[in-house]
Amino acid sequence: MTRPDNTTGYLSTRQVIELNRKFARSDAALGFDVSDQFVPFNQMDDMFTRALWDESIKSPLTEAFFNSYRMEFAPRRGEGFTQRDFALRNASWVISDIISNRASQTGKREGFQAAIDYDTPVNPVQVPLREPAQESAGIKRLARLFGADLVGITEVDPRWHYANRVNTKDLTPAPNQLPDDISHVIVMGHAMNADLVNTYPSALAGTSTGLEYSHETAIVIQLASYLRNLGFEAIASMNDTALVVPYAIKAGLGEYGRNQMVLTRQFGPRVRFSKIFTNMPLQADEPKPAGIRQYCEICTRCADACPPKALPFGAPTRQPENRSTINGVKKWTANCEKCFGYWAQLKTDCAICMRVCPFNRTNSLTDRLWFRLATGSNGMRKLALYIDRLRGPRTRLKPGKWWSRIQQ
């Protein structure tokens, strides 16, 4: 294994210190603890990218994992892992795949290792704007019209941008640059199907992931096109360009959980996120911590349920678990190598931690009351933890039962 060394987008120590000062107030509200030795993440070290170039990660299992999305392997016979299950999962990804593969000859995997290319140019004539607060409210309504479930807006924060993107043609680092006048990020959340999530671990459950990637692909392209038609830059983005988790939290959409996910008030961790970088003058949302992170401090439901034991049990730490985790941030950190290794064994994604999370509940009166306890005072949180232990983790829905509902 050799580390790619032609990185170009790292921030200097002085830049990090200045950004830490600029965002000190919001960082404190969100529980972000970023040291002055912080180093932006190199996307070459992303676990999925490492599985393509890092000889310590590559294996027949990882190759079979990627091939399973093209049906180039023999499905397992177990319930949830049949040809029908993999067929549905792969079909759910197809819209996202069409976009992500259309520029593969240029080394771009749009939405994952590169921002989504413009389908419409920026109108040279800018529409007259109202006040930023009015424009922001209108953008949020239109994002929901296109299909987003959650929408928030925040300022651009270069700390969370990848030091490099990945040239997928030759697996080398490539510049990760945005126009200099980009000022805001529109972050959208896309709720995953609850019943499909409840079938994790299974290939069938992976349908819940693919569906939202395909949905968000359309949504970010449509909203970005609207903004460009108004005369403003708008870069449609999914997993590419910048880490979406801190941006979603900064935009007020949720809090960071022990399971490494954004836990939202409305859906818990059952959410995928997309983003649009723009130079349109907008009003940034204030952080909205509800006390979810404090509950995670006393709960280990996700770590207990993790088959490869990749999730942490202790307090947040500044010590990175391995090269696929970011340096200089005090947080809960997973062992990405163990996690992805288990995915490779399954030949599909695993989100047991999402399924068993206590915040992954319905909008019933009982669940709403539990949420109020879990996000209340210390004593109320402990009562919520006790109640959750009595109820036990969310029971896995058998894939066969899911299919029986569909095929009735």
C-alpha cells in the first residue's frame, strides 16, 4: 500500500485556525471540536476508493461486492439474498448509476467522486432577488416540491471539503475546486423506506439506499438547474466534493450519533443527504441541537448490534481509527476497515446500526413521547434509556414477509 502524495487541497495551519475562529460559535452549539492541527480529508482514503487501489483492502470479496451491483456473481440462497432481492436492489440504483457513469471516460464518477456536471448553463442575466430570508424560504419550498424531505442552508466551510477528489480512470488524486464566489450550501435530506430498512441485513434492504440515491440524483439536478436558470452558480453534489455529514448538521438537519450518522428529529438515521453549492445570497439556518447527541453518550445500542464490532463504545476521541477517518476532530469514529469488510462478506451494504437506533421510530404518540424523554434532562434521558432497554431493539422484518406484502 502506498499513500497518494500529489494532494493539492490541504488547508494551511493558519487557514484552519482562521476557520476555527470564524465558526467557533456554531461549532460549540453543534458539539464540533476541531483542533488547529485539523487536516481536510483526502477522498483517495475513502473506504470505497481504497478498495480499488489499496492492496491491503482489495480482495476477491471486495471484487465480488462491486460485481454484485452488476449481477456478475451467483446470489446466495438465503432469504433476503436471492436473485430477486439483488435484482430489486440493483434496479433501485439505476437512475443514480446512469448519471454517475456518464462521464466515466473522463475519470469522473458524478455524485460520488466528482460533482455532477452542469446540464444547463448559468443564465447570463440574473433575476432580481428579494431579501435573503425570502429567497431561502422559497428555495426550501421548491426543494420539497422536487421531492426533498428535509432542507437546510448553511455557509460554505472549507474544512469539510475533500483535499482531493478521485480520478476514477487511473485512481489518482485530482483537484477538487469550486468557483471562488460560492458562498452557501443547500443541504437536502431524503428519507429512506422504513420497511426496507427494517430488513437489514439483506440485499433487499439495500433497495432503500439505492432508491434514495436515485431520487436525490434527480432532485439535486432539478434544483441546481432552476438556480442556474435564475443566473446563479449551482453545483449539484451527493457524496462528492465535501463531507455531507458536517454540512447537514451545520444546516440544522440533525445531530451526530455514535453510529457515525446524522440523527434527524423526523426520521432518526434513516436519511440520505445531498447538497448544492451556490453563490446565490441566502440566509443560513441556525444550528438546532435537540439533545440527541447527549442521548448517544449513554446509549450503545448500535455498537452492541454491530456484527464486526466496528462501532465505538466509549466517549468521543480525537484519535483516528485508521486512514479512512478524518484527523483533528474529536468525535465517535468507526473502524471503516471492519465495517467495509463485513459489507464485502454480505455483497451488499449493512445498516443494522440504522435499523436498531432508538431514534429510528414512527410518528406514533408513544414514539413522540419517548423522543421528548430522550432529548430532555439527564434524568429523563436515563428514563428513556431504561424504556428502550425494556422494549428491545427494533425487530428485523424478514425479507420474505416484505415480499409477501408486495406480491399479494
